Amino acid sequence: MTYPLLLTAAAACPPEDVGGARGYEELLEALANPNHEQHTYMVHWSGGNFDAEDAGIASIIERFDRLAKIWAPRPRKPKPTI
């Protein structure tokens, strides 16, 4: 069976609990500007290594591969005869 193949991704998704589109925009602004009043807090809150440009494609592909193995068709067991 042939499955679709992920070749590229545009960017990372917003972190959980970032506060919607506006919160994500504020996060990006604070991370990009070391002089921003929330910079230190946002660096700490985001784990210190958030990169909006890195979609983490290797991790995504790894998770897709695990799902494909789980969802792969398996041979059916014969029904018992009575």
C-alpha cells in the first residue's frame, strides 16, 4: 500500500496555551526583540528553544510512521468453525 509522503512544512504551529492568534503574535514579537519587556518571560515560557520557522519535520515524519504501523492492514484471522 502506498501512503502520502510529507516533503516539507511551512512553519511550526503555535505552542499550546499561547492565547490564540494574538497571543502567538505577541510571543513572536517578544522572542524576536531582546529589549521587549516580556522577552525573558516568553523565552522561559516557551522552553527557551522555540523556533517559529522550524516545523520539526523529522519529528512529524516519525510520528506519521508510527501511526502508519499501527493502522497498517493486518491479515484477518479465520473465523472458528462450529
